[in-house]
Amino acid sequence: MDIPEKKLIIAIDGHSSCGKSTVAKDLAKKIKYTYIDSGAMYRVVTLFAMRNNLISKDKVDENKLAHLINQVNISFQYNTEKQRHETYLNAELVEDEIRKMDVSNNVSLIAKIKFVREKMVAFQRELSKEGGVIMDGRDIGTVVFPNADLKIFMTADVEIRAIRRYKELKDKGENISLDEIRENVSKRDFIDENRDESPLRKASDAIVLNNSHLTPEEQLNWIVKRMNELK
């Protein structure tokens, strides 16, 4: 695999449960780039809000969250033993907790709040100043890094995304139905695409990667090929 020498900023946007984070993590490991999980940041804020009883009946107490949000300190570490990137909230490992269904059901409510997005975007830009970075999310190529060297918009069929997510959660021991997952995926798509603040959309210069029928290795090779085309 021929890797460009220049340290690029790679922005990967796309729908929920289409494998953005998995591809970004695998690519970062393969080409020795820094991986930044923007989605995990919003999940951490969501977990914080849930723990502080700030979400009720699909509504967020934004005034209280605005007052408390500076108490949210997010950090990332790579666990060499488990060979995975892990997310911390105020020095507490929360990687597994933020991936649970209750957080998934609420994260889009948090992610559409303007002051939350502004805080997260500032943090993301700070982490990426030196280049050699891969970041995935909903608005990386449109808002966070509008001048990214390579922008990719990932998607997959809704049914395929639901099945992937279902298998992932079942492997973690969660008792959940495929119907619940399908409903969650569709609901998140709608909220992400229709929110007022930084809605999910394809950047005009992004390249679409539909991975409905691609293996992980095929996806990595596809991206590296696009990186080399930038030379």
C-alpha cells in the first residue's frame, strides 16, 4: 500500500452506522495517522447530560447544560492491550458506555445544540493542527475542516446499516431487536439531516463511498487510492 508522504487532513462524513469510525480507525492504524472520533465527543456530552438528568421526553434542558458543559473534559487514549481507541470523560473510561443504545437514542438531540457543536468543533480543530489526522462525523468536511485535503462521504443501505449495528450490539450482549435498531437508524438520519445547526450533508467536493457491499480491506484500499490521486 503506497502511502503519500504529505501529512493530510482526511474528513469522513456520512450516515449513522455505516462504518465511518471503523474505517477511520483501521486506516489511521494502517497509515500511522491520528484518529479523532468526533462522534464519541457528542456521545460523551450525551452521557454527561443523561447522568445529570438533563434529557427528558426527547428534550434537553439546554440552560442547565450550558451552565455545566465546561465540566466536560474529553480525552482519548489508545489501548495497546485491547488494540482500540478509547474515550474518557473527566479521566473516567466510558468507551463501552457511550456506545450503548440509550446513548444512541439521545445523541442526535445533543448534537444539534449550537453551543455544544461550537465547543466540540473548537476542540477538534485544536487536536488537528499538525495534520496527519483522520476524523469522522457528520459535519467534518462541511464545517470543521472545509479545506480538508480529502473529503469522503460514506453511506450504505438503511437495512444493511441496521443489520450491522444489530450484530455489533448483540456481540456486546445487548438485548435489542432488529426493528428497534432499524427505527433508531432511520430516526437519527432524519434528525441529522434536518437539524438547524450543521446538518448532515455531502460537501460539494466530497467523494461518495457506498460501502453496502465492500469488505473493510476494499474500503481501505479505495481510500488510499484516493489519497494517492491527490499527489
